[in-house]
Amino acid sequence: MPRISNKGISMPESPIRKLVPFAEKAKKKGKKVYHLNIGQPDIRTPEVALEAIHNFSDKVVEYSHSAGFESYRIGLAKYYQNLGIDIVHEDLMVTTGGSEALLFALNSCLDAGDEIIIPEPFYANYNGFSISSGVTVKPITTSINDGFTLPLIEEFEKLITPNTKAILICNPGNPTGYLYSKEELERLRDVVVKHDLFLISDEVYREFVYDGNDHHSVLSIEGLDENAIVIDSTSKRYSMCGIRVGCVVSKNKTVISTALKFAQARLSPPTFGQIAGEAALKTESSYFEKVSAEYVSRRDVLIEGLNAIEGVICPKPKGAFYAIAQLPVNDADKFAQWLLEDFDLDGETIMVAPASGFYSTPNIGINQVRIAYVLNKESLQTSIKILEAALKVYPGSVL
Amino acid sequence: MPRISNKGISMPESPIRKLVPFAEKAKKKGKKVYHLNIGQPDIRTPEVALEAIHNFSDKVVEYSHSAGFESYRIGLAKYYQNLGIDIVHEDLMVTTGGSEALLFALNSCLDAGDEIIIPEPFYANYNGFSISSGVTVKPITTSINDGFTLPLIEEFEKLITPNTKAILICNPGNPTGYLYSKEELERLRDVVVKHDLFLISDEVYREFVYDGNDHHSVLSIEGLDENAIVIDSTSKRYSMCGIRVGCVVSKNKTVISTALKFAQARLSPPTFGQIAGEAALKTESSYFEKVSAEYVSRRDVLIEGLNAIEGVICPKPKGAFYAIAQLPVNDADKFAQWLLEDFDLDGETIMVAPASGFYSTPNIGINQVRIAYVLNKESLQTSIKILEAALKVYPGSVL
């Protein structure tokens, strides 16, 4: 019998998926499950994007240019210019979701055996893409106790070897909601410029920054033109995760021309998704104001509720729509499974993502969970009550 | 300055793209260019697929399951069952085009440094995907003189090393139109079973088989259940290349469960594309009969016309909509460029794909071109006249 690849064997299963069979069983038993585990927002897709799909009038659904429709690229460049980011449409390429943007960035910048430094906890799929590119992840641990603050540059330098090719950040961060300050990005600039590294910044949650804070893109940090690469996506911005359209942006022309060669191999990004994405550029700013206000009120309900539970610690996120909470349990993986299998409050329970899957270092974050605040406030309030009741009776509680 | 990856440097530029700047210049000068270089059919997408898109009524465009909508997978399984291929929906996974199906198959079966044997000339992007997976292509050359017949098994065995993990075929073939007989597939079965290899078969042109010939899938060859993997796509079948939906199919459960891990990392295939794909399953058989009749008549016009030109040899393809033609020129790359830059017949010229990009062995196929018969008969007739006139005056002619 032929043998599967070692790459395939070492690919991790997604931490937000491995509990799915338990959730399905719980639902079959008639339990209602509140999904705090996934980043699928309930916010409506802008009408202008859906209309463009309804009005599609071509008779043949053709390939687009491998870099995406030119009109869409020009529109995207304007979107960045309006944010004060000085790029032209030749500096970007449309991709099949932020996922493919990351894959192209990794393939263009790193070879098998090369190393990438990523502050942890980080978006779990960074592991999967690194494995499929043959790249080794070197995590730099941030701590819930100081709100996941960026470690000192000296800590980064301890990890740098001749094989280090890039630093990857997510800003604002999934799963922590951490927002990098301009000063932190300048510190990162100093280290990547000094060591000739790429700085890959996943900025798909750019619009979700709260409390009057500013978002700073790596593309607007001076002196980073040759090093900075932005990963972007329409998924969360317009609540249309299913269209699978993102982009990769860099002022480094070799990076974009190299990424284009990988893009040509897969022919083109999805036509319908690009049509929705291009139309969505016309979304009114009032849409984002409403969405942002909604997330802030959800976040406040969640964070206050969580921190009011005995033994729970949850720093207040400044962006995105996730929070990492530390629970008074010895093993959040087991707790999350127990919530689905063995617990309910009036026939209802919650599904959370154990945080261990967001750390690359073994045995860190094992008493933490990631909670996505993509449900309405009432559901979040109920979820908090369920969590509180569960922790009181959970056999593995360490209260 | 940070350095690009070696992988990125060695990625080939697509052979059908490198002449694009010359075509654009020709058009700017007012020349009409007949595009025989790309496989973008002019056939209409089935109305039933476009209607499903127009009728999309969800308010949020959500992620689908990473393996694709279950209803679509069940529909796809029925499509295969109707072809006499005995699979269930758990044996397949929806992908972002046939491209991603191939990427997942390579990642699941081969590690960096492993080898894959591919009969050449082959679809040029197999090179790109192999490079991005770190896999080495070992070409086995087929000859235009015997119509690209599959080489003897002994020739395959000469290429097999401890690093060989798979054989990849395209059936019917792009760029040759070659159709494998059942006996040839059984010969391939014997070699892959004997040496514990995977047999990956790209069958995206399955519906385009002419002259009463039967298409045989590797999935219907006895004794291949653990070895056979099919790459499939909706792009050509329904002339909707832009939806980016394909699938990977195998009765080897480990292959599918491994591919699913790569699929989870990229979250989901495109929602709109899947909606079009699922609706397209209801396409009437009369659609395919009409399309097939159209391609047969185009092929006949093209092949007869080409072989009537002095010094041109072009075997008659049994499937797909491409042909490889040998021309009386010393370098088809230069000839193709000259056609765009320096030649016209009454203000018109043709764009062809030099075949060298479809060979992995250097210096083979340099007097060959790939011609896609995706234009209507009148355009093909005009194109043949242009080619004939061009060959008469081309300075690099070897007539």
C-alpha cells in the first residue's frame, strides 16, 4: 500500500474542528449549543455586494487575470490610499482568501527548512501553512498576565538563526485581540531591517479596532518598504467569509512578481467572489460604524461577564472579535469536551476553542480557551451563565 | 534587503503567459489576435448554474464545510455513480478548482525531495505545483510521431527510485488530447501496485471524449482502490472556469482524511462557486451532446487544416480541446513571438503556446506548439490561413 506523506501526517487537525463530533452528538441529544468557538460572524453581508451577485449578466463565467480583475485591484489600491497607505495597484494581488495570501507570502519568502518567528498564541492555521510550505515555526511566547504584550526585541534576537527569514504577526490579533502600537511596529522594523527579514502582517481585522485606538499597518511604517508584506481578506470586513477573496500587498516588487508566479499556477481567484469584493468597496461607512458599535457592546458584555466569574481572567481585547480567557480548570481541552458531552444548563451548553491549539510551545495555555464574540448580546449573556454554572460543578475545577 | 525564496526563484513563468505582453502590443497597434493559446472556452455556462447564482437569497455569505457543502458532495457522488464509478460522498472533497485538488494530492502523498513521474508533454502548471510542494518531476517522454502513446512499463521502471511516490497522468490529456485505453491504465495499475506508488489522474476533460471512444477513470480500474486519486474540476465541463470549484476523489480513506487537514487550514472552498457547481449537476445531457458535437467539428476543421499545411504534423486528439502540432520552424518560441510582433495577414494574426513549456526535458518539443480549439470554426479556418501564410515567409522556416 502506498504511504502518505510525512507532511500530511504532521499536519495538525484544526483546534476549532476537533470538538465538532462532540457538538454534533450534543445537538442530536437535543442540547442547544452556543458556538463561541468559531469566527463566523452573524453580521449581514453589505447589500451592495449581494446585489452585484444577483445582477451578474455574463453568459460565460471566465477566468480572471491571475492577479485578479484589474478594476478590482485599482479599487483596492484606493481603499488602502484612503487609509493613508501609499500603494498602487501593481503592489497588490488578489488571492483566494487571506489563506492563499499567506501561502503565497510563505512560498515567495521561505524555503523548506527556513524558520519563521511568530508571537504565540497565534491563529492555529499558521501552523498548517508552515507545515505545507516545509517551514519551521519558532514561537515567541506572550503572556495573558500582561495582556499579551509584544516581547522585547532581545527576546526576538535570541531566536534568530541563519535560517530565520521572517516574522509573522496578526494585527489586531486572532486569538488575543491584541493591537500593536506604532512603537511596537517600529521595534519590529528595527529587528527585521537589521537581520534582513520579512515582516508579514496579517491585518484582516483592520476595521475592528475599538475605543478610539488607531490601527497601524506595517505598510505605513517608514523604512519597511522592502520588508513588509500585508495579508488581507474581505471575509471579516464585509462578513462574507464564503466568497474566498483576499489579497497580498507589498511595495517589494520582487515579492509581488514572485507571488504572481504561484498565482499563475492556480490560474485565477474566484470570479464571483471578486465581483462581490469589488462591489463591497462601495459599502457606506455607516455600515462599519454600526458593526463596530455592535462588537464593542458584545465585547464589553463578554469581558465583564467573564472577569466576574471566580477564577476567570480575560484581558480586554482592543480589536478583532476574539478573547483568550484563563479558566480555573486543569485542562481546557477536557473541559471543552465535557461541556458538550456531560453538561447542560436548562438544556443548553457552550462550545469553546481550547487555546492549546493556538500555542506552538507544548504545555502552554492548557487552562485557556478562545472565545469569539460573534453572537448577539443575549446569547453571550446566556453563555456566560452557562460557563459560570459549569465551572461550579466541573470535576476538573481547580478553584 | 531580505532575500526571496529559492522556490520562488525557480517557479517557472506560465508558458501561456510569457507572450502576453507581445499580444498586448500587437493589439495596441490595431492587429486582431486569434487566441489559440488558452483553454478559455467560449461555450455558454449552463443557464441552471447562472440562475442559482441570481437566486442566492442568504443574508450572510458564510464559510462552508472545509470539504464542501454536504449536499454538493452527495450530488457529486451521484454524478460519479452515474458514470459507473463506485464511490460515496465521503470519498471526495470539494476544492478550489482542480488546481487545489492537485496541490492537496501532492501535499498528502509526497514530501519535499520525493519524485513524481509524469508523461510529457504535460500541463505546464504541474511543474509549478511540484516546485511549490518541493517535489521533483521525472518526465517520461512521449512522441508526436506515434501520437503520444504511453511508453512501455519498462520505461517507467527505469525511472523508479526509492524516492518515487507517484505517477501523474492527465486523461484525456492537456496538451495532447491523448486518451488512455483501459489496457494502458491496467499497465499503469500493475506498475503502481508493484512499487507502492500513487496514481494521480487528472480527469477534468472527462466529458470531452470523441469518436465513440469510452473514457476510463482510474477509479474504475480493479485493484487500484488504495492507489488511485482523481483530480477533477467543473471549469471545462460546464464552461465556468471562473467559479474555481473542483474536487479530489479517492477510495483511500487516509488520502482523503489527510487532504481534509490541508483543506481545513484554508477554511473552505468558494460558496458561490459551490452553488453554481451543485446547480450545474442538473445540466441536461443535451447540453453535453451539443458541446461535444461542436468541439468535434472544430477539431476536424483544425486538424485537417493543419495537416494540409506543408511541413506541419498534428496527430488527431481523441479528447479535450487541445492539439500539439509540429511546425517547420527551428524554434517555436521565437516563431510565436514573431507572429505577434512582425506578422499579420490583412491585419490579423494568431497567438499559439510554444510547446517547450509543456516538456520538462530540455530541448524537446522546440518545434511544436499547443493549439486550443476553443474558438468557433470560422475563426479556426482564418487562423489556419494565417499560420499557412506566416510559415511561407517566416525567416526561421526550415521547409
